[in-house]
Amino acid sequence: MSAVILQAIGVPRSTVLNDYALTNMFADRFKEQMQGASQAHASMISRLSPEVAQALMEARPAYLQASFDEMDARYGGFEQYWEQGLGLTLSDREKLQYMYLTS
């Protein structure tokens, strides 16, 4: 969702991808919080292979890029995805830009 909002306010995809990759700087803290969060979560993670569990706990830019690629393939770009895929208007986008970009 963050990637969609960032694109909606005009942040270039390359910056969105770089920002997403920074998520990994906080991965250890996140893992610790999730391990103590609930028995159900811990039980689910313990049933996964280590590789799958690791993939779920990492922010891999290739995953986000695959989403961008699919968005482009299905809709022809972000603007069309915003309107056709999400059902939002140009006015909705302008409201987000106003909220996030003005003080």
C-alpha cells in the first residue's frame, strides 16, 4: 500500500524500490516482535521451510518490481491502475498529493 501511495503522490518507482529495500534494516526487530506476538503466528512460521520463512520476513525489491510489472502489463501503467484497477479518480490522487505534500 505504501508503494501505491508513494506513486500516487509522484515518487519515482526507483525511489519507491530503494525505500522498500530499506525495510530490511529493521527486519531483525520485526522478527523479534513477531516471534513474541502470538503462539498462532509462531506455530505457522515453524511449519514453513527456513527459506520460505526468510522470504516472508524480507523486503525483496524483486517482489515489488514484479507487482509493478504486473500493474504495467494489465493496465498499461500506474495511472490506469489507479483508475481502472483501484477505481479511484484523479481527484482522489490530488487529495492524497495535497495531504502528503503540503504543510
